[in-house]
Amino acid sequence: PQVTIVGAGNVGRTLAQRVAEKNLADVVLIDIVEGLPQGVALDLIEAQGIESHDSQIIGTNNYEDTAGSDIVVITAGLARKPGMSRDDLLQVNAKIVYEAAQKAVKQSPNAVFIVITNPLDVMTYLTWKATGLPHQRVMGMAGVLDSSRLQTFIAMELKVSTADVTTMVLGGHGDLMLPLPRYCTVSGVPITELMDAATIERLVDRTRNGGAEIVKLLQTGGAYYAPASSASLMVESIIRNQSRLLPTAAYLQGQYGLNDIYLGVPCHLGCRGVEKIFEVNLTEEERSALHVSAESVRENLKIALA
Ligand code: NAI
């Protein structure tokens, strides 16, 4: 299989490394800057013998080299600087993502598209529009990352193995995301049994601000190791048709009482993309928080589509 990654910046190149070194697929890295994807690809392939993988990695500025890809991941665009919200990236990234999606789908009409560029839920909707693909074949990555941040914070707090913690974060990839402590467990034990409400709220808050915490520390851009790992998990579930149940920005048609919007919900990911959307039971409070998150995505979508 072949994965095209649009944008050879921090997230794109780290994802290329994960995909290649896990032997998931050959990788085509494409970027607008001449030399950049070629240089990154050469650097990565020079480690092939040491890392013992069989994946080919090429860098290009030409979409024709991406032809016939099974998956296209879009990371092209600006990342946040300290003090910026994801929404501040809206106008400039909308244009970049729309054009990239149009060019990529021409070469790979059968691909599944995974969008990473922020603001995530809006960029995913734009990619769906730009490609004209069935909505099942266009999705966004955010919930896996937000869930893995919460997973990490719970493990750190309880001093347990991260592997024993399962978490679920739904909603838009923004300050209004919806971590669901009721659905978080340590080896099946609900965290509500293991921590008091104030501690849970503190970890939920840290998750909501998890991206900003890293932007502030790095000063030069956003997170990319955990985002790349999160995207590679989705790539793997699709390429290997694993049907992993992963929180994914998917197109809603009535689920959770929402229509015509991309938003983070639990989905089975397989070779056809979003194979199934799961509707978990939400309390009235959770459901209205999800709708508030959806409203803010809709407002940005209006601006982007105007
Ligand atoms: P970066 O600045 O390191 O890389 C972006 C790359 O896109 C650059 O190499 C740039 O040359 C390229 N690019 C710009 N315009 C392009 C075009 N028209 N065609 C092809 N390539 C183009 O940024 P980074 O850190 O890799 O982040 C990328 C995006 O992913 C940002 O929007 C960021 O906010 C988002 N992000 C989203 C996450 C999520 O959970 N959904 C997590 C982390 C980042």
C-alpha cells in the first residue's frame, strides 16, 4: 500500500517515519517548498537499513508522484504560535487544504483521506467538499490524540501503566472538546471510582489545553510526536482493515442529534474508511456540551465557506 502525506513539516515527517518504520506502507511526502520533502525523505530512507523496514519513502513537489495512493493524509498549513487558538488558523489553512485536497484526489480517486490540519473539524469538512468523495472516505484526526493525552494524564496521576488506561474524548478539536470521564477506565475500573471529582476535572482541563501547553513550551510550533502516533494508528486500522473503534471526526447525519457537520465521535475504521459511527449514551449535560462544541465548529465553517 501507499500513503501520501501532504505537508512535510513536523507532523507530516514524523508521521512518515511512523508509517515507514512500522512497515505499514510506502510513503510519498509532498510539500510546496522545493527540496524540503526530498531532503526529509532521503534522510528517512538513509535509516532504512538500521531500522529494518521495507517501506519506500519519496519526497516530491509534484502531485503526479502521489498517484494511486490508498490513503492521503493532509498536514499542510500553518501551526499555532504561542497565544494563538486553533481557530486563528482558519482563513489561511482553508485555502491551502482545499487546494491540496483537490489536487490529491485527482491522482488518488480511491483513497481514504485523513485530515490533520487545524482547525480540524472545519478542514475535514472542506476536504470532503473539495474531493467530492463519499463522506465515509474523509475523516479527521483529533480524538485519538485528545484521548491519548487524557490517558497519559490519568496514568501519571494514578501512577499506573498507561497501557491499562482507556479513555474517550468526543466533540470538536478545540477548547470545547468533550472528554468523557464516565467512559474512562483503568483495566475496566471506572476512573470515577479511583479519583475524586476535582481531580478528574483538573485532568479534563489539562486535556482541553493539552495542545496549548505544548505550544507554550516549544515556542516554535505545536505538538507532533503524539499527533503523528495518533494518525498512524488510524492509518494502520484502515490499511490492515482492523476495525479499531477510534474517536474520529466523521460526517454526522442525525447521529447525536447533529446534521451536516464533521465532529469527533467513536467510529470503526476499516479499509472503506469510517465503517460505522457509534452512538454512545450521553447524559443531558454531555449531550448539550457536544452541541455547544458543534455550534462553534459550525460558526467557523460558515466563515470558511463564505
Ligand atoms: P509545520 O509548519 O511544521 O508544517 C506544515 C507544512 O505544510 C510545511 O512544511 C509547509 O511548507 C507545508 N505547506 C504549506 N502550504 C502547503 C501547500 N499548499 N501544499 C503543501 N504543503 C504546504 O506544521 P505542523 O506542526 O506539521 O502542523 C501542521 C498542521 O497540523 C497545523 O495546522 C497544526 O495546527 C495541525 N495539527 C493538528 C493536530 C490535530 O490533532 N488535528 C495535532 C498537531 C498539529
